[in-house]
Amino acid sequence: MRMLVMLGMVLAVGGFALIGLVPVDADAAQVAIHSGGVKDQVTTINTGDEVTWVNAAGSHVIHLDFESPPETHPYHMLFTTSTTLRFSRPGTYPYTVYVGAQALAHRGKIVVK
């Protein structure tokens, strides 16, 4: 019994120590894409934060195009559910979203402080 109590104490202390070693994640912002457009056309984040674009339009393929991409990210991305990018440089990153085969473009921009 004493061995079981000691094992429990070691695991509890070790668990708290491991929590302290886990790095803190950057903040994240989310942009919802509907068939009628982008919910938030300007998203402001801090340097090092992530932005996730979420397909709220349903079964359509989303085309995400940047005028000038952040860092080494591609100019053009396709996704069906969501995609996430981390922004580690300050600046303004305009983008265009196409939902499915629609000819209408929805514009937005990421502002990184």
C-alpha cells in the first residue's frame, strides 16, 4: 500500500513538471468562409500567430490565393475542410477566396502586428 501511495505521488509531481515543460502555443484566429463570402474580411493578429480558414460553405472546394504570400507559403492553396498558416513576419497579406466554381471572388486580408 505504501508503495502504491509513493508511486501516485511520483506520478503527480512528474505530471506537474511535464506541464511546465510543454511550450506555449501561439494564439490562433479563425476565418469562416461561407458561400456568400468571408465572414471577417480583415483579421488582425500578432506576429507568430496562426490563422485557420474554415470551409463553412459545405461540400465546395475552397481556393485561397495570396497577392504576396507570407514567407515560404504558396500563392495558391486548395482545401475542402480547413487550412492553417503561421505568420511570423509583420505586414499586411491580402488574399482572395473562391468557393467552388463560383466566378465571384471574396477578398480579405491578414494584418500581422
